[in-house]
Amino acid sequence: MSTILDVLRRQCPWDSVQTIDTLRYLTIEEVYELSEAITEKKYDDIRKELGDLVMHLMFYAKIADDESRFSLTDVLDGICNKLISRHPHISLPNREGVFEPASQNETPQWEQVKMKEGRRSVMEGVPETLPPLVKAIRIQEKAAGMGFEFPDSTASKRKADEEYAEFVEALSEYKSKKDSASKCHANEELGDLLFAIVKWGRLEGLNADDALSFANQKFQRRFKYIESKAYEAGLTVSDLSMEDMQRFWNEAKTIEE
């Protein structure tokens, strides 16, 4: 791979002009394609998308090496050193392949280890550009790693119930007043409710991002079925009555079951 990239950087009109900035959005696309393949359990696609992503990672290192900033070896050394420092309870090999003895017996608190590496806040480890749902999960995981957590899922459910009641009240106020202040309040309470549901699911061992991804896929499949039935009749979905839409929707559910 490294040799191929060397040649492409010299001879390919496209590869030779790429920078870390021009690759960034393409890498994001590759990550989403990998995520979709994983969600759908398409292992052949997972293999292909992993290859695309590995190529991107090596491409970044190649560009940085060309600019005398760092090399692929520096990247790999860095992650190896990080893995070793964050697993002091496990015997791991050094650069010579010799297994060093573990420096402690108990599993460390990961977020506390990271704080010792120089972070001022555990929230520094949460990228601002993460999709909101994934960001909520990571924020909660980071806080929990420092001990800021409900004692159990029952307490989390009570919080979700509380936030639901507050959202219903705020929504009622907004529907009555129809002003910007009440709308802002209702929107805030909706956010609190969603955040609480994410936490409740997490404490039950469920990932809200995975759950919503599955729900999105399920809705798309069933809606496409409605579109196909409308097309068979020479119509579009908007031409169907609500009763027909519901009937086709239920048919799609039955087929899936």
C-alpha cells in the first residue's frame, strides 16, 4: 500500500494534489459507509469499506511525511504508546517485542488516566462535530467514567418520565401562546427528554444511535413498499388515501415478520 501511494502521489493528477483538507470530507463519507455496512451486517461490504478507510489513513500519513511533519511509523508508535500507558494492568510488548510486566493489578479508571495525560476536562475528548445523538452518548459515557452517573436504570427511567412530563407541559404552553419564548422552552425540554432517553437506554445496555439507525432503515423499507404498491397502480404515494397507505404499511410489516 505504501509503495502504491508513493507512485500515485508522483504520477496521478488527482492523488498528487490532495491535502489533509481535501481528504477530510471524503474520509467522513467512508466512515459513514462503513457504519452502514456494519449496521446491515454486510461483511463483504465491511471488508471493502475497511480497505477504503485504511487507505485514507495511510494517505494522511503519506501527505504528512511528504511535508516532513510526521510519518506512518510515528503514528503507529504513538498509538502503541497510548495503548500501553492506558493498560498498566496488562503485560504488553515493547518495541523489541518483549512483554513488560504489568505495573498495577486493578483495571484503571480510563477517564482519570486520560486526565493525567494533560486534559483539563473529560469533555475535551468529545469532538464538537459529532452528530448530536452520538455526541450525547459519548458525553454521558465520559461523565460516567468520572463517577457522574445514575445508580441504576430505574433511576434513569424516573428521570426520563420527569423530562417527558416537563416536555408535555412546555409543549402545551407553546401551543397556547405561539410565541418564540415558549417555542424555545418546548424545544429545550424536547432536548432534555431525548438526552434522558439516550441515558436510560445506555444504562440498559442499548445504544440509541444503533436503535435509531435500525428504526430509520425499517421506516425506509416500509415506505418504499408503499411507493412500490402505488407505482403498480400507476400512482404516487401522494395519490393514495391515508387508509390505503396504512393498509400497505401493515402489509409491509407482515412481510417483514
